[in-house]
Amino acid sequence: MAADSPAISIVPSRESTVGSTVVRRALPQRDRRTVGPWCFADHMGPDDHPSGIGPHPHIGLQTVTWILDGALVHRDSLGTEQEIRPGQLNLMTAGRGVSHAEELSDGRGGLHGIQLWVAQPDATRGGPPAFEHHAELPEADLAIGTATVLVGSFAGATAATRRDTDHAGAELRLQRGRTTVPLDPTYEHAFVVLEGVGQINGSPLRPGRLAHLPTGVDEIDIAVDETARIMILGGTPFEAPVKMWWNYVARSLDEIDEANRDWIGGHDRYGDTGSRFDRIEPPAVSWTSGSPSGDGRGVSPRSPTPPTLPD
Ligand code: MN
């Protein structure tokens, strides 16, 4: 354990639904909008009858899709059609605008996974959209299991995944026992249990909760009583406060309002996914239409809210 026992915060996730699938939303929380650049985390399912998600827009973020069970077909406005299966990674960079759909693969019923967003820095968030699929990812051996590195470096293994900021993500698959895992002390970290139960430096953790660790911690004890799968997300604290509403990550309401009006109006910044699913319309805006202002005039104190739909 680290010399100074770090203060772990345990934050309950909020239940929501995406399509017909129950999700546990670990991020964003009112008091914790980001962990490094990680700004959204939906633990989806397990769901025996998932519905898929029709075409919807994004700006200013990367979607990171990781599946434990089932399969999805990703279609986006770049022309990508890519099935993703357990152990593989889809990374879509929205930049100034992209749209995508997540359809269910034929003949595959269930779905269990996690959808993550990474806020893009000013350096790239106005840039072009992009997509990457990684069929194989590097692994690191741990005393009681294996870590698969989705992005960045963890426990000596480094992923080739695009990164616009200094961050990392890995999934730990652990057997009964206890181990110490190394952390980058320049990162803050979040832990999300996807299966099983565990203890992080003695604090109990189970699905539906997020454990947050501040910067300055270089290792941590993890114990599990049975098999468990735990997602670890880390990064240097993000460069600026983010504004999030629906599927948009930005810095101001003006940007969000413009992005949203462009989706409603069919602007070509979002292209066409070619999906057979119906496109998804945004919820009603929570600010004065046409005149949101970056200084908050006409806007309730907590607007824009975290996305009411994690699409
Ligand atoms: Mn999406």
C-alpha cells in the first residue's frame, strides 16, 4: 500500500436506460464530472434482450466501447461498418462532428459491456472525426490475473490506441486473492467493477459504484473473493471544465446549442451512417432556445445537465 493511505471516494452510479438496456452511469456525477479526460461511463447490462441504438451525433469526445458479452455492429458517418466482440476495442473520435449507430449482431442475443467517453483537448476537438478498431490488445500479468490495456500504459504494457491526452484504461480480470498494482502517480484514477466484488485498499467495491483516487498514489491493493472484472481509468486532471449535454462535450453552451441545432437541421458535419435504425432526436433543451450564453444568462445553475440519454 502507498505510504500515505489515500482517500478513496466511493460514489454510487445512477441507473438509467439506453434504448431498453439498464445502465449504471458512473460518470458524470454532479460532484465529479471528469477523472482525467474520462467524462462518461455507462456500465450496460447484462441484458438478454438489448435493442441497439439508432444514429445520433457526437462532438468533442472519443467513444470507447468495450464488451464483456455479446456483439455490436458499429456504423458511422465515416463509412465504417465494424463488428465488435468481447476483448476488442472500438474507438471513435468525434472532433467537430460525427454520427454513429450501434446495432445488434444477428443471432446474438445478450449484451454486457461498458461505454466510455474521453473528452478531447482543445488541440484536437475541432479536428476531423476518426475511427479505430483494435482486434487485439496488449496484456499484463498480475499476481492474481491479467490486465488488458485498452489505451495508454498499465503495469508495463502499452496499447497502440490513439490518445489525445495523457490517460490510460485497462480491464483487470482477477481470481480470488489479493495483489498490489502499480499506478501512475501523476494520474487520478477511477475503478468500476463490471463483475464480482472487490476491495480497493480495503474499501468494498461492487457493480453500481465508482471508486475515485486522487493524484499522488503510486500503487494500490486490490482484493477479490471470487472472480472479478474491474475497469481502471486514469489520467492527468483534465485541462478545462467540460460542458456536457446529451451527446455533446464542449466548453460552452453556445457550442452545444449550435451542435444540437445542426443535428436537428441535418447539417452535413454529421454525415450519414447508413443505418436501418431511426435517427435519435435530442431531448428538449434546458436553456432558452437560440440564445444560450456562455456566461450562463437565461440558464439554470446546473444546466446543461449531464446527458439525459447516453446516446
Ligand atoms: Mn454514441
